[in-house]
Amino acid sequence: MSLVSEDVQRSVNVCVCVCVCVFVIQVESQRAVLLEAKKRLETVVDRQLDEAVTRMDAQGVLRFAALYKPLGKQVRVQRPHTHTHTHTHKYT
């Protein structure tokens, strides 16, 4: 192999390495942006679900609970506390 072709091969190898490094950096940067967006979306969905539960809005609960699976979360809905009345009657 001639000296020129070795230089070309080295140049190609360096170029490929640089391109791969740039690609990896861009992918990591985009991944970080997507993870931050997912976190913000989860916060919004959690808040909306909590509000729907508080309002006892069954359609709203179902709508926001359905978003949990695509977000990779499990739905944990707590039933609102119902106040039970205990009456004591005194008969005179």
C-alpha cells in the first residue's frame, strides 16, 4: 500500500470516528431533552389525574389513567375518603 493510500485510510478512519462521536453526543443531548419532556408530561398527567379523582370525574380519571401506560407508569388511584356518619340518638 502506498503512503498516499495509507494517509487516505487514516483520514477516513479519523473522519468516521469524529462522525460517530458527534452522533453519540447528539443522541445523548436529544435523549436528555426527551427525558425532561417526559418528566414534565408525567407531572401534568399526575396533576390532572389527581384533580379528576378529587372532582370524582370518572371520564377524566379514565382519560388521564390511559396515559400512564404509554408513559411507562402504573396507575395508583386512591379512592377519596368518604365520611361515614355515625349518629347517636337519645330517646327521652
